[in-house]
Amino acid sequence: MKKRGLLLIILISTVLIGGIMGRFLWKPQPAELLTNGLEKLNQATSFRYSITQHQWVEGKDRVMTQILGEKDGGNTHISGQLVGTDVEMVVAGGGFYLKDPLGKKWVKYPSVPATQEVFLAELNPISSLQFKELGEVMLKGQEKLNGQKVWVIQLQPSVQNQMMEDFWTDFNYTVYLSTKDKTIRRATIQAKSKAKNEPMSMTLDFSDFGQKISVQPPNL
């Protein structure tokens, strides 16, 4: 009986240790993890984000874009700077609102002007995460991002973004996905300009997925 009891304890311990070790050693399939993360991002009804873009111009590193955005269903609020100019836009209630950077007054348009459609498309962080082909997707391990554990993935995809395709080449992406809910928390993009072969970098940060966010038309 004692031998049987001892064997049973050893067997249970082995199973438990194996389960714990397997949990720690398990790694997701990187392409599947990324694809699921992109699907969650595209399906998210609400989230907040930031976009920061650096670009080398005449040998100097310059901040070209630095904005904050929030999405509430089909409504979007964007504020920050584009090429050193203050910008604030709201798409809500079927209208498009643009704040005059000089007079600080809101101007309402019944629909998005053609001149602003390009800006809105490029200031949509999802537009920078659309790919024709992923290429080789590599899992680089785990890190901590803003106190949370994340999976780190690297890839060199072919992008599906006309403006990026026209002006940039040699794209390198690093994507950070939460180990908890597998949502994309950050993406960094490195590329080179086609015209002068100078580097560009862009950082996209995401937060507050699914939280209650209210984007309303501004008071005119």
C-alpha cells in the first residue's frame, strides 16, 4: 500500500509539474496571433490611440505627426499636431467638424470634404496595419509594456496603404500584443523614403478597448 501511495504521489506530481512547465514554455503561432489581433482591432467598437511619426528631413530627425484619437462606434475625435500645425477634427452625428487653428472656432461640413478624406484615412491607425502579405512572422518573446506582459512579433510585410506605398519602402513592423486578451497594444513601423532613402518611424499605441467612450459633435 505504501509503495502504491508513493507511486500515486509521484505520478500526480509529475503531471502537475508537466502542466506548469508546459504553460510556461507554450508559445503561440505568431501569424495566427497577429491575424487574430488585427481582427479584434478591426472589430473593436471603441478604443483610444496615439500616432507619433518621425521622419528624417535634410539630415535632421523631425516629428511630423503627433496626435491622440478616440473611436466611439462610427464617431471619431482627433487632436494633436501635423507638421507643426495644431489640428482637431470630429466626425460625429453624420457631420464633419474642423477647428480653425487660428480662430479656434469649429466649422461644420455636411460631409467630409475631399481635401480632408486623405488626412482622415492616414490618421486612422488601422490604415497603417493593412497588409497584402504578411511575409515571415517571427515571435521574439515576451516583454512588459506599460506594466503589462505582451507578446512581441516582428514582420516585413507588403502594405495595403496607397500613400505608404507611394512614399516609403522596406517596411519593418514590430507588434506588441497583450498576453491576456491578445489585443494589439502597440505597433512600431520602420521604413525608408523612396525619394531620398531617409528613415521614417511611426509608433501606434492602443488602449481602452471596449470601454465607454463618448464622441459628440462640438458646440458651435
